[in-house]
Amino acid sequence: MELVFSDLAKKVLATIPQDMKSVFLMHLEKIHSPPPRNHRKQGIPCHVGNVTKHARIIYDISEDRTYILHCFTSHKEYEPWHSSCK
């Protein structure tokens, strides 16, 4: 399975501190390995991965590719996005 990053996800990953970046990368490896994750379907059109208590990765799975759409380092960043999806 191939990981494909959106421009926004690349931009966010480039700006976060190295210690937090390593946590994100470990979670990306977890997403990358099978089996596919369950979709929460709480009004969100894609998957949400909890990296830490507050950090999130937004991704979508399509056949043999996983698209990394967005990365949030805090709940304050994630909450407005989550509200806009409902």
C-alpha cells in the first residue's frame, strides 16, 4: 500500500517539532500496515487516526493507496475542521 501526502499535510509535517514528528511517523507506519482501519462515520468523510491524546491524522483509503489529507498537532486545530465536516 502506498502513502500519498496532500500538500497541506506535507506543509504541517515540515513545521512540527522533531519529537512530535517522530510520533506522527510511527503512527503513519501503523496506518500503512494492514488490516484496513474501521471508519468512524460520525459525519466525517474520511478516517481519523489518534496520534496522541490531542494530535490527529486525517486520511482516506482507496484501493491500494492511503491518502494523508491533514495532520493536526492539537485539539484546537482539529476541532474547527471536525465541526466543518458535519
